[in-house]
Amino acid sequence: QVQLVESGGGLVQPGGSLRLSCAASGSIFSIYAIGWYRQAPGKQRELVAAITMGGSTNYADSVKGRFTISRDNAKRTVYLQMNSLTPEDTAVYYCNADARSSSLKRSDYWGQGTQVTVSS
């Protein structure tokens, strides 16, 4: 019903920047919130940043001041601007949507993930 596609990952040097995109498509009635999560090998998936329907945002302490989440409602796309990247930011990044489909079923949806590697 709702499909999420992440893009923008890649290899970047420490101190560099990347912008991730999460595009929502499908039979969407509404999206209430989008969150960016990441999972590094051997670690639990963690919330990085989230943005709600009302535009409020929250960030993990580890990325505050470096990452910025934003959205383009017309494009149904959420972005994660990542600056001052460190090797500790290396992970697969996933977007998650709290959304209601056209059938009015509200569910949690996940994208396929995009790899971010920060290395010299």
C-alpha cells in the first residue's frame, strides 16, 4: 500500500556530507511521521531523526547539530542532511513511515535501506 525508497547513501570521507532522501509512494492517504533509523553491524537499529506531520523534529543525541531532517510535502519526500560525518555514522540507514493507506489502515512502513560508509 505504501512504498518507501531511500537514496543518497554512499562512501564519504570523515568530515564530509551526504543527503539522504526517502520518497513515499503508493496508495497513501496520509503520512503522520517519518523517521530515519540506522543499523550498524552488530548493533541494534536506532532512531536517528524524525519529523512529524506538524513539522516537529527530534534527533538522537549523537547527531544533534550535525544532521537535519526536512521534508518536501509536494514531493512526498523526507531528507536527512548529514554533515561532519564520522566513521561512527557508518550504517545502513532506513526510513520509516507512520502512515495511513488509501484503505485507511494505519501502519508502520519501512524502506529497503541505503548504505552510508564514512571512511578515509
